[in-house]
Amino acid sequence: MSGASVIHVAGAGVAGLAAAWALSGQGRPVVLHEAAPGAGGRARALPDGTDNGTHALLGANPAALGFLRAIGARQGWVAPEPDRLPVLDLESGALLRVALSPLGWWRRGARPPGLDMGGLLALLAAARPGRGGTVAEAFARHPVLLRGFVEPLTLAALNTTPEEAGLRRLGAVLRRMGRPGACRLYVARDGLGPDLVRPALAALAARGVEIRLGDRLRGISVEGGRAAALHFAAGTEVLPPGARAVLATPPWESARLLPGLRVPVLHAPILNLHYAHASGTGPRFLGLLGGIGQWVLVRPGAVAVTVSAAGAALRTPLEALAAQVWGELRRAALAAGLPGGWPDAVPPWRAVKEQRATPLHAPDQPAPPPVLPLPNLALAGDWMEPVLPATLEAAIRSGFRAARALS
């Protein structure tokens, strides 16, 4: 499909899906290209339907929740722990039940560990815009609060350890947490495939968007300071005057396609361990303190554990790592009284690694490039978010931003 009015979106990750949705809503013909056999990018379902990792949303993610509503998928995202989040401290053996929202911290038993007046002031100070330095430096005088609340939040939101993480990005997260409903946690009831990717593709198809899977963008011809042609695996799309495109690819791919583009060069991995387990319950969501993993997501037929900023963990042989993590999640499940058998023996498992899951959100993380590096080509992706860390919310915001830039 060629022509001045057609907009080509390269990349069907979450940012590309959002960009295609916004552009098609403007009444424009859109073609969505994806190099992989399926859509979703780094937030995808595996061929057997299992999610590649645990992807959660908060009430403070208006762009993501609005996108789900628009494509008819909001009902698939449920609150697994509507009151307080069960968190097992693996060192002390205590099961905490922590309110994620500051509005719930008036109950003593719902406060994060170490939250006293000094800790609350430290959180308020960290939320101020423009703060530099690392998260660990900002909370050095509050080690209990750092371990019990700030570090898990940093790992979940930034996928970066507190020692490396820039306070500026965490501050943007903290500023959103005080709103009513902002900290309500949501997960996909049946998984990313049925509750995000498939509804998005169906909604785009209903609008007439042409979807081409397995169609990698191999190169971009630039002439006269504008994108003149897009060279896909299936053929070349010439961009006559007035035609536009969105490049919704990972930073390393964007740099390959546009040499000289400023992109993040340091990334952090995420490891997800999936265990077969017929608990018959779920979704349930548990936290771990002092262990290898941080978050446990239980669904009726499986349980998954997320290891964020997983560089150190990945130096352990996977067989030994899977056994250690199973022991941790088993303790948490038993402490929380989850139904189903939780045997000592490790059930069948598999590891899913995303080596470059997110940029490393360090204090000196470079600012993203302009949304329009060329007059007729916009960039989208979670790495393009100038304020928030790279999350589903950031990806969807960037897709909408790219669509606005081309309007």
C-alpha cells in the first residue's frame, strides 16, 4: 500500500500498537509492520500463550488504562490484591501486608517497613522535580525503608538497582502515587495475548489497519532531509511528499536504521521463571523481600517470578537459580495461605530472559532524541519517554506522542 496519505508504522510492540491506534482514529490509512511473527514486542505472549514476563499496571497509568478501554480490553485487567499486598520478608519470615497507596498508610499494620516521620519526609523530598543523584544516596539514612519499600519500587518501576538508579525517574513515579486510586495494582487476568495484544490487533483490523507480521524494516532511504523510502522484507514503500511514518522499534534497531541517532546504550535485563502449578487460584500477586526474585504472579495453571535488574542473578546456573527461587516463592505461598499443593520438589519450569528489557535508568541517562528526527518520521518506544521510566505506560504515551507529532 503506497501513497501520500498512507502512514507506515514500523514495529508492533506496545508503542507501535498505540501509535497505529491513534493514527487510525484520525481517519488515516495505516499499515503496521512487525519483524517478528507476532505482535507485542517486549510485552508479548510466547507461542504457547504464556506471558514472557509479569507486566502490571497501576491506577497512575492513565494512558495505558485508557488505551485498554479504547480497544475493549479493560475488563481483562483485574486487581489481584485489592486491599493490601502480601509481602514475605525472607530473612525474618514475617508476612507483611502493605498498602501500596500512601492514603492507606494511616493504618500501622499497612505501612511499609521503616516508614517513620523521617522516612516520609525523605519520600516527599525524593518526589521533588529536578533531584539528582541515585536512589540509594537519597535514602542512605533510611536503610529499613530503602530495603522494604523503596528498593522494590525502584526495581519494579525502573528495572535498575537503587545504587545505579537515578532519583529523577523515581521521583516522577512517586509524584503520581498520592492520587486516589493511583496505586491500585492491575494484572492481565488471562495474559498479555488475550488481554492486550489480540484485542489491540482486532481493534486495529476493525478500523481497516493493514497488519503485516514477519516484515522487518531493513533500511530507510533519506533524501533531501526527509525519509524517502522504507525498505521492508516484503518490499520497498516509497514515501512521496506528504507521506509519513512512525519508527516504533527498540533503541538499537532505531540507531541501526538512523545512524547517528542518540539512543540509550546501557540496558538492564529481566529474568522471569515460570513454574507449572495447578493451584486453581488467581490471579494473585505476592512480593518477596531479601531474596532473588521480587514479584510472584499466580494464575490457575502456573506461577511466575520476576527477577528485575537480573544481571547478578544470571551469573548463577539456571538450574540452581530455579531451585532457589522455587523455595522462595513456596515459602511466600504457604505464608499467605494460597490454595494448592506447594511441594518441596521443583515442578517443571522454564526461564525467559530479556537481556535488554529496559534502558539502565542511571542519573546520567541521556535525554531522548527529538520525536521528529526527520520532518515526516516520528519515533516511538518506551525509551522515548523523557520523564517516566520505560514501562507499558511510557510505551503507550510515546505512541500517542508520535501520532500527535505527525498530525
